[in-house]
Amino acid sequence: LKQSSSGFTVEWSKNCLPLNINQSSRIINTTYPNGTALLTFHALHNIDAGNYTCTVNLKGQGSHSFTMRLRLEGSRCNIPPKFLSPPGNQTYTLNVGSWLVLNCTVKQF
């Protein structure tokens, strides 16, 4: 999402992808001439969790970015999986050209 104000533009992205808030009435983007950019969420959902980046493009002076992480308490995404296999760290020493299949089995809570 890109929004312009006097002398600069603001772009929001989520997880390194441009944020499209036109599809959601729950998220509102506001940019003020003093340089303040707000991304307002109404009724957060689990899908809102992620890394949000605000990129400010200053005309003639380049761009600057800042990334914030949004975590939601009680979200399944915040509960780390339990690794069933392998049971611990594994080290493999193989010859170049060898075949290898790595198994990673997890249990999600």
C-alpha cells in the first residue's frame, strides 16, 4: 500500500509483500503531512500476525524502512511445534554427489 503526502510517500508491507488493505475494512492507513503514518487495525485476527514494514520514500533523499513484528497471544502461530524426528541436532558427512533425504516430523499443538 502506497500513500503520498507532502515531500514523501509511505508504503506498508506485510512479510515482505505489499500490503493491500483495500480488501479489508478492518485496516485503515493514514498518513499525515508531519511525517506520521498510522496503520490501524480494528478487531485483530490470527491472519494479521506477521512482520509489518513501513517504508518512507523521501523525494530526492532515498528511502528508509522500519519493521515491526505483530504477535497475537493465543494464536496457534505463536505456539512452537514439537519436533518428533529427528530427536536432536544431526550431523551428516557425505561425499559430493551423494543422495540424502532429511526427515522433519512435527506435532502442532
